[in-house]
Amino acid sequence: MIASLICVVSVAAFFEFLVLYCRSVVASTARVQLSDRVREVAGLGSRSVGADDFAHFLQLVRLCPEHDADRTEICFVGAYYSLLNVTGRIFRALAPRMAAWVERERLGCSYFAAVALDRRMSCSRDLFAHQASGSL
């Protein structure tokens, strides 16, 4: 019985730390301006990033060369986004205020993915420019 209680408390603490970590990562990108390159590549045009755009941005991020710096963040924010999807379905009918908060969090995750795409594209462009200038 005590082992079960310890397991439940440990899982709850893990999810709490996961949520706090992911919220801090997402918040760190909230004020970053997206470049026109990302808007063009993602097909955004003049519209803003939507809460349902996360999967699309994640696909584009995976097309870019990996960087060790953001691999962990992308993995954890992806798990957080999935958790938010489940939570949003549960609270949509039960608690509309909570569902609105979940939607804002999902939007933040999508924007994080757009910023990650922008960073990877910039790093790839810089690497290409460096290699092109070195070979001349």
C-alpha cells in the first residue's frame, strides 16, 4: 500500500515538474518575433500561429538538421502538447475556463515550435554560408 502511494506521488511530482519546465520553455519564446522566412515556409502568410499548428511546425522542424541545444526542449514540449490535447478534451464540456487556458497553452506550444523552426533554419543558413565561404 505504501509502495503504491509513493509511486502515485512520484508520478504526480514528475507531471508537475514537466508542466512547470514546459511552461517556462514556452514562455521564453513568447516574445520572439518570427521571421518572414518561417512564415513563408510554414504557409502562414499574414495569419498568426494557431493552436492546431504544432504538428505542422514539428514536421518542418524535423526536416531541418538537428541541434543538440533544442532536442530535449522539443521532445518535452511535444509531450506537454499531447497532455494538453487530452486535458482539453476532458475540460471542454466540464470547465470552459479551464478549456480556454488549455487552448492558450496549446497556442504557446505551437508558437514555440515555430520559433524552434526559425532557429534551426537560421543555424542551417549560417552553417551553409560558413561552408560556402570556406570552400572558396
